[in-house]
Amino acid sequence: MTHALHRVTNFQVVGPYRLRVVFLDGMVREINFRPVLAGSLYGPLRDQGLFNQVRLDPEVHTLVWPNGADFDPATLHEWPELLPAMEARAQLWESDGVPNQAMQRTAEGLR
């Protein structure tokens, strides 16, 4: 079984907490990140100024923020399918204070 390697090639801020993300395979997604901005890692991105400091990391080909937050490019590529589970996890972080370094492992495990 092989897994596709997804790479982000470009992005654009298109609204509050929304990015248009372009992938190497030609897919383009407009992603609303607001529903998953919770916990110690992603919660600070609710500050629109910090959120808008997003950059494309040329080494790992994904979106990164100055506070260390990032998302696996495969998670971004499959966002619509993974969003319900990620939203549920973000709600737990808000209520339980669970660290959200587990988000990427959770999202990866959903595939």
C-alpha cells in the first residue's frame, strides 16, 4: 500500500482564518481553519495577526506559523474528510485543556 505524498506549493489568505491552498497535484482547497483553532498550539492562531503570518516551509512543503503550529500537508489535502474528527478533537482541547500536538497524529490515524 502506498501513500501519496502531498506538497503545498502556494497559498493565499482569502479571509479571516481562511486560506486558499494549492497542492503539487493541482488540487486547490479553500480551508477555514477557525473550527480547529483551539488548545495550546493552535489556539493562539485565533489572533488574526498571528494567523496571517503563515508561511510556506520550503523544506516540508506545508504551512507553518511563527509559534510552531503547522499541519501535515496530507491533512490539508484531505481537509473535508478529516474536519469532523479534528473539530471534535479541538472541542476536547477547549474543555479539557488537552495538548493539541496530538492533532496531527489523530488526523493521520483517520486516513
